[in-house]
Amino acid sequence: MNILFFLMPKSEVAYLFNDMTMRQVIEKFDYYKYSSMPILDRKGRYVGTITEGDVLRQLCKMNLDLKAAEEFPISSISRRTDNESVRITANMEDIISKAVNQNFIPVVDDNNIFIGIITRKSIIEYFYIKSCSNEM
């Protein structure tokens, strides 16, 4: 099965740039209501994933100083984990094994340019619909 079937293209994905400030990141998290987002560099390459927890831990280290967050670069925030990306040529087994531990899987091309994500939800919905149609 072609993984492009599951791909949410970059144009529909909320993401962050690695040169943004912590305050900008907090505002994006607040606006989109996501618990984690991919981080890209300005050339479009996937850098990693940041979570609300990563930001909260950093704010606690800074004694919740929101004024300082306006200048604090997200590249300086310690991330607990990054979602592993897959290449556009990945097979479904790779996707499913990553979806067990990640709520989304970043997809990159051969130059590590971010092209979108595959959500765990889309995988589950696909297999649920497929299993229901087989029961009929």
C-alpha cells in the first residue's frame, strides 16, 4: 500500500521553525490546541518534534518568566523525544511500527525536506473501515 494515501500534506500541517522563540511556540500551541508539533528549519528540513511538556519544563526552569520566553529560542529547549521521520518510499510496516509510539509520523523526501505527516488517527480509521466492510 502506498503511504501517500495517508499523507496530510505540509500545507495542511501546523509546524514550527527552529528559529522561533518560546513565546511564539506557546502561541501556536494555544491556537492549534495540539500537544506536539514538528519543527523545521527555514529550508524546510525536518528537525524534530516539540511537545507542550518540553515547553512547560523549560518554563519551569526559567521560573515561569514569560517575558524571557519572548527572546528564548526553541532550539535551546531540551526535547524529551523526537518523532522519527520516514522517507516517502517507506512501507506500511515501518509506518505502523512507528505509529505505535508516535501520534504522527513526519514524512520527508530524499533530501530530508518535510512534505507532511501521517497521523495515527488516519491509520486507525482506515483499518477500522476496512475491517467493518469485510464483515458485511
